Amino acid sequence: MKLLIVLLLLPIVLSGCAIKPWVKPYERARLAEPVMNLNRHPASNAYMHHVHQAREGARGAEGGAGGGCGCN
Amino acid sequence: MQLRVVCALGGCLFSVAATAAVLPEDRADVLYHRYEGGGMTIDGPSVLVRKSIGGRVSVSANQYVDSVSAASVDVLASASPYTEERTEKSLGVDYLVGKAIYSLSYTGSEENDYEASTVSFGASQDFFGDLTTLSFGYARGDDTVRRRGDALFEEQAERQHFRFGVTQVITRNMIMALGHEFVSDEGFLNNPYRSVRYRTAVGYASQPEVYPNTRSSEATALRAGYYLPWRAAVHAEYRWFSDSWGISSRDWRIAYVFPFRTHWEFELNYRDYEQSGADFYSDLFPYQDAQTFLARDKEMSDFTSTSYGMAASWEFLKGRFRLIDRVGLRIAVDRYAFDYQNFRDITVKGLPVGAEPLYAFKATVSQVLLSVWY
């Protein structure tokens, strides 16, 4: 777990020393494609988080959306 | 009573930017959702409207309804089937300043025996050439718990959420996000209707559940999206969870998203969830008041849940009208299988106490989403 955090934060730390970002703005077209959007349909995502929260013990870090109850 | 208002965080109003600081799109969504399985049918609409004002402010409003018809194994074991309705309303505003977005929202939820209100605040900021987005959030919820048929019963619970997240552009094809959330609860946290069972000389008897008055939990999630050369994407996520009640879980999900021709998009996904239960959970306690805290809530037992699903989206009427950019229709179906390792189906009669079959059920989640972008 700690290793994963370090690996993820490493580019941030390194970028602090860099003058320019390693992925230029004009190179981000693919990242801007709709299929890459993690939260393409907010109402649907919120509902699915609600479905999980209601039936599972876990909660939190759902990635943007939450909300709701647990149901019998 | 819809149990355990777990995380009324303002729903989708609490979202943080996944990439560069850009306000969410102007759109209106009408969602019909339906959950069916394990004796439960829950359906209803969700309407979400979002509109920007002057390019720096975006406001949103959401109304979500759950119409519940409950005849689950828990209900059948100790009560009669019932119906009820929960309505949740949210208002939110996002404010863009430079490369930062500040978000504020309020959510209120009402049902006949439970009220919840939540205020949340969030902020996100782009750094390092917009390759990195840092975000944090705080939410506070106050709940009032009542019990049908008992006018004197009223309890309170309060909840605080602390969130931190970082989203990082890794390469021109890959983006990753790490999120962490700490949740703290205090007050009446159990369900006033549920009971545990304990062994007696002639079988078993029941007594009310007793939960601790505090709970704290931590969840960490790692997500990644990778763009494939044929204009498709793979999304994967892994989440770890643990809490002070002894519940720990991990879940992972993978999804494959691909367009078809100009106006269609399809998604296939698989999710796996595995949980070890609370320290004070037992399907059958040896005797009455066997310990300080008692639970027989299947959501707190050891179990696994797997699901697979698919979705199809179609966008049309693009550029046809002056005030509407396009219209989208999305249909999604997910099929779940829950398998409990230490929760038994006591509606099965004629077997020795404690020898009933382990409970399992399947559920189907369906959604129809109509979206208008403007």
C-alpha cells in the first residue's frame, strides 16, 4: 500500500523539479476523450455508489459521488 | 426505515474535478433506477440539473426518490413486509477561481422514520502544468432516527467525513487517481428494528441489536484509466476499507468502454467485493446478552459480492436545436450475486438451530438515463 502511494506521488514530487510538464497540453487529446471520463454520468454513478453502500460494510473513497441509505 | 444513512455526502454534488480545473458540463439528467433481489424492490427517479452562470459558477440541484417494497430475509424473519419512500434533495454550487474549484452543497433526506441532513465543502486545485489535481473535502451529517409505532423513540447521530485525493496524468494515455476518506460517526448507529438471535433450550429467541455509539473508518482507493489505441478505454480501481468495528473489505472493478460508429458507446464491467465482518457480529449467540455489543445484520457479516454489467449509450439530436447541444439515452443493467459465509437463512424451517443453510441471493440493478446537454 505504502509503495503504491509512493509510486503515485513520485511523479508529483519529480515534477516539482521539472521546468515543463512531461505531457504537454497538446498531447492530452486522448485523456480528454469521453471514454476516459471517470465520472461521465454523475447521476448514474451516485446511484451505483448508493447501491453498494446500502449492502456492504465499506464506505468512503468512492471517487466523487456518494449519498444514500442502507436498505433492508 | 431505510437503514444506515451511511454517506449522505450531497450525492454527485460533492464531486471533485478529475482532470484540469473545468466546471462540470451544463446538463439535465432524468434517471429511472430499479433494484430487485433478495425480496426487495426499490425503484424511483433521480433528476439532476446543472447550469453554469457566467463561466465561473455552476449550480446544481438533485432530487432522488427510493420507493421501497421490502420483504427481505431480515424482514421476513422478524416482521411483516412493508413499503416506504425516501426522498433526497440536494443543492450545490461550484466556483471556479483560476485553477481551483470550490464546492459547497447541502443534502436533505426524509423518510417516515429517518431524517438526514448533510453539508459538504470541497476544493480542488491543479498543479504542475495541470498534470496533477489535489482535492480535499469535508462533510458533516446530522441524522434523526425514529421508529414506526413508537412515538417516544427518537435518537440522534452525527457524522463527519474527511477526504483527500490526488489525480495524476501519468502519460498521454494514462491517468491515475488516489483517494482517501476518513469517516467518523457518533450517536445511535444501529437499526431500531433489527434483532439478534440467541440459543435457548427449545431453539432460539431474539433480542434487539446493540451497536457501539461510535465508529470510525478509513477507505483508500486507487483508480486508473488507460486509453487504448483503437479509441477505447480500460478503467480499473481497487479499494481497501477497515473500521473500528472490525469490518475490513477490499473491492476491485474493471470496466471496458468503447464507442461504436458515431453515436453509440458501450461499457462492460466486472466488480468483486469481499468483506470480513464486525467483531461483535454473530448469526447465533450462545445465550441472551452474551456480550456488550450484539449484531446480526447481514451487511456486517462475512460475505462476498460479485457483479457484472453492461451499458449502452446513444447520443442524438446533436446541433438540431439552438438551445440544446445534444440528447443522450443510456441503458445499464448490472447483475449481482451475494454469498454470505456466516449469515443463515432462518426462514427455512425444520432444521436444527444453527444448521440452516447459509444465505445467498441474486439481484438485478437496472437504469435508464435520459440526458440533455445545453
